[in-house]
Amino acid sequence: MNLASIFLRSLITSAILVMAFSNCSKRKVKPLEPAMRFYFFQSNQDLELIKETKLPGNAIGKVNAKDNVEVTAYVEVTEKDKTITYFEVICPERLKAQCDEGKAYFLSTSKLSADYVTRLLDMGNAFLPEKAVGTIVGKNDYGVINALRQWLVTPEKIKSIDLSKVNPDIFNIALALEFPKPDDRLKVLNELVLLPNLVGQDTPKDLRLAAIVKRYAVLRETGKEGSGLVLPEGQSSSLVENWKLQKEVIEKQLYSEFSVRANSYKGLVVQFNKFKNHYLVPEMIFQLIAKDGAYSAKGLPFQYFSLSSSSQTALDIVKKFQTNFDPLSVVANGKLEFKENEGVFMHITQMDGSGNLGSDETIEVLSIVAEESGGSIGFRIKLKSGEVILTPLATTDYLLTSGQGFKEFLATIPKDYKEIFKTNAYEKAVVLVAAKFGEGGFNEEIGEMQYRLSTSDRYWMIYEIVRSHPNIKRDKESSGSFVTSYGSASDGTCFNDFQWRQPKGQFYVSGVYAGCNGESGETPKREEELCFEELGPDAIYITFPASDLRSDKPRIDIDLQNESSVCQYINRLVFVSKKYQAESGGE
């Protein structure tokens, strides 16, 4: 064999080796030292274990909260530019016969990271884990979470809790699991931020604080050996600061959105009274609703009431709305005063119809309850010296975005959805269409406005929402492509070269299967699916913060209820729906 032949054979061999290795998957393993534990969000949830790090994977069985699932490594597998991530676990004893070398795996999409939970809570969001069934925590933290959950739910029964070394992420897992709704979480946070100042206060003057001291047994046990509340050193600890941050965010959302939480005053009364046991929340909402309002009053020696900047302003406001005002009547101007550790007080200044000042006194407020009256929202305010009943003479400015005010807002929205899209930016147009034509309103579960449009009667509106999206290309009037041409799903399927078409009330999406799991030897084929059609069973959900109802740049989330192989990419690549944003391959 001459030198040229040897050289040629060497080149061929090298080429074959390069091709072979280029088709092999790349596997990176990062050990977790020390090993950690998988914490199940709920006791009735299962985690499926697979034998190897390759999709679809050979399932070997399911584990749950009764199992000690020890997590030993984080694994990345890359095949043809597609990376899929797993966690490695020590195979439970009852499943060892199906495991290789005592190891098993689960997809990373089954877990949410603890810091992701904190980010959700820091934004005031509801805790909706979607596909995830748990998180990964240190072995010591496993028991800490269980202890925290028990304390948060039954603080009157727990005499000892040590928070001195609790990480905020670990605390937030317990908080999110027991109080997934922002409203419920706010009540707990309002109490938690007060704990450092309530240690040692057996009988606070403020009845609201006294109720909290009564609820938390650890406050009364502090100082006794082996009992009580142990807080991080200094009130500026990361845990306490995180409580304050969450409280401020949820309160800000609540106060900005309250007026649109219901489309009737009756509904808002229910919403108001739901907060009766929340520390200072009823008083704060009352101030928002009643500001510069005019009310007739019963129960105390004045006939009218206003919460205004001055007595003269209160008199002017009442005269504006009470056309047959009696000059002999007395108008009271009220102002709430929040006195630390003492309670809430109403400073009341009286003035007669001629503008002469009368009595000036400060009375403790015991409670405020809302009721539907005067075609709007009235109040019963229990004071230490009696009760005053306030009936509105007119709807206050704050309430003009709800009840009748909300109906008036809807009346300003064009009846033609095409006109709405022509005259507004995309996000605002979607909000207006949702409010005008959708079913829904404020969703307490998620703490946002949510509307549903159905293809059974709103097909053409849904079609316009899809084809007008900035992530959609229109090559022709009723066909086109996506701005993003490649997408992958958590189940390991990948498609590219997306196209859409809309013939006669049917919306189709097609894509070319990209073989992201390493499949080869087949000619790529285009797959097409019917994603929604006129008079069909499908629906689209539009969600946005209540405070963005009248915003020019609302923050919207759109979700088409279709999870099929190709149609799901409308949510993934066009709408970029929130429910897919938690699908990350990180640790």
C-alpha cells in the first residue's frame, strides 16, 4: 500500500469518526454535594421516575411524599442542538430492581426552584405550579418547611418556632403552599411584619393588635425555656425584609384594583367585607372609596359626613350633591388617624350650614363594614361612642371604574371589534375586546382580570387576536407564518418552519418535525393541525392586572386552550403564554 492510499484511508476514517461523534449526544453531570431531597407540594402528587436520560424514557415507577427521594445530580443532555435537563436520584428500595446502578431520573420540568417561588410571591402573584409537583431542598430544610406550614396554618397551637436561620426561599415555599391566593397571603404577611414589635406585648391597647397576639401562641411563650418565637437578629434581616416587600406589593395591587374587582356595587361590598379581619386593610380601602364623598349620616349628632381635606370642603361637597340642603343641618368632616400600638381613630370636626365650626373630637374606630345603599356603597362605622351609618348621596370618583361607572366605561368601547383593533395598539385592543365581549372579570384565584372568548360565538374575534399579534406574519390576507420559526416543548417534540392558514372559518397551523431527540434517517414531514374553528369547542383566555384595565400599555397574557402537538406553539411562540415561562432547564 503506497503512502497516498494510507493517507486517503486515514482521511476517510477520520471523517467517519467525526460524523459518528457529531451525532452522539453530549451529557453533562453536575453532582449535588451534599445530596438534597425532593419536596412534594402536595401529598397526593406523584413524580414519575425514568430509567435513563433519553426521551421518551423508560418509566420505572412513581414516587410520592411518602418516599425519601434523594437527589444527587443535575444532568444536561444535548442532542442536535436541543438540550433536555434531568435530575438524578438514588433509586428507592421498592424500585431498585428496575434501576441501573441504583440510579433513576426525572425531568426538570417536574420541579420549580425555590427562588422561582420567591420571585412569584415578590410580584404578588398567585402560586400556580402548573406541571411541577415539587421542589428540591436541603435535607434539613425538608423538616423546616413542614414545621413552617403547620405554624402558618395553626399559629394558636404552636408554642415554639425558630426563624433565626430560615432562608426566605424556604419560608416562601411554605407560605405559597398554604396561602396560594394573594388575598389570603396578605392577611398572614400583615401579621408577620408586626411580630418583631409584638414580642412581649401581652395586652396591646389596639384591639387589632390584641387579636394578633391572641392568635400567635409563640408571642405569649417568648422568654420561657424552649418555647416562644426566635426571630433573625435585627429587623433588617432578609426574611423580615422579604415579608415587608411582599406585603407592600400585594397591598399596592389591591388598592389600585379594588374598584374593578366586581361589576356591581353588591359585589364590591362582598369584596370589602372579606377583608374585615385583615389588619388595617378595611380602613385603608374605606379611605380610598370615601375620599371627597358626600354621605347622609345617622347615629351621631350630625346629618351629613364627608372625608375631605377641610371642614369647608366637606360642606361644599355635601351642598353640591344635596340639592335641598337644610341650613340648620350639621356636616361632619372626618379624617382617619392611625396611632401606633393604640389603634385607629376618627378625627371629626363639625360645621353648621352657615359655615360656623362646632365640636372637634377624636373617637376610636372599632370596625368598618360596607353595605350597598344609596345606589352605591355605604358604610357602618362602629366607634367607641356609638355607630354611624353613612349612605352615599353620589358615587365617589374612586368607584366610577366599577358598578355603573364600569358600565359607562364599557359603553365607550366601539361595538365593532375591527374598529377596536384599527384605532388602538395591539395590547390595549385585546383588553378592550376582552372587557366588551368576553365572559369573566376579576378572578380571585389568580388576583387578576381574566376573560374568556369562545369559538362557539366569537371565532372571528379570536382569529383577529391571533393574526394581529406582532409575532405573526401575514403573507396573504388569510395565511402566513410565525416570526419565530423554531420551537421545542417539554415533552421533547420540536418543530420548525411554522405556517398558518385560515380557510372558511378554520384556523390551521403546520410545522416540520425537527427531530430534536436525535432521530435520524427519515425525511422531515410537515404536520398540520386544526387549532380552532367557527362554532367549535375551543376558547381563548385573556388575563391582565386589574389596574391595567384603562392603561394604554396593559400587561396581557393570552392562552389558547389547545395543547396539541403543533397548535401549542401558538401559545409558546406567538402569545408567549406565562404558563410556559416556568419551563426552564436551570437547576
